[in-house]
Amino acid sequence: MFIFNISIGLSQESKLNLKQNPKIDSLLKKKIYYDKERFENSYYTLQLYYGNLDFAKEILKKSKEIFPHIPVEINFETPNYKVQAGYYKDKLIGIKTLDTVKKVFPSAFLLLKKDL
């Protein structure tokens, strides 16, 4: 019994010359810069409540007692006060924290904040 292995290698060589507008590199650098800046200036937060100031203060106090490890603040956006908790760059971590927080604050939701 004889086994023959014959390999024939065919290769082609070619050269490809691309002529690219020099503005493309400049635009690409700007795009990378703005994407990085947008990422650095945006984050996820949990919105626990929005409405009147008295109830917002109650929610703030309750959330600080139950979740002392999560920073919580009140923000005013006409005409409502908003109670927001946490700063998350990773959406998945924000969602996991939201699952825990929803047990106490069922109307809470994840919010993307952009500070530009």
C-alpha cells in the first residue's frame, strides 16, 4: 500500500495601492477624541423618584438608610425633584444594582446621564 501526498502551492502576488484623502485621518482622530470624551462624561444612574420636594427628601433619607454604600442625591429639574443613586460606567453593573434597589423602590429605573 502506497500513500502519496502531493501538494502544489499556487500563490499570487499583487500590490494594492490606495490613495486616501488626508482628511480621513484627521476626521478619524476627531471621532476617536469625541467618543472618548463622551464616554468619560457619561454614566448610568438609578432614578428612584421624581416629584415634589417633601417626598423626594423622604426617599433620599430612606435610600441612604437602606443602601448606605450607594451615593444618593436630589436634583431639581423644573418642575420636579429627582432622587438619583449611584454612578455606573458599566451598564450591566447598573442593571444588577437596579434589580436590588427595585425591591425597595419598585418604580426605579436605569438612566443614562451625559454631563457635557
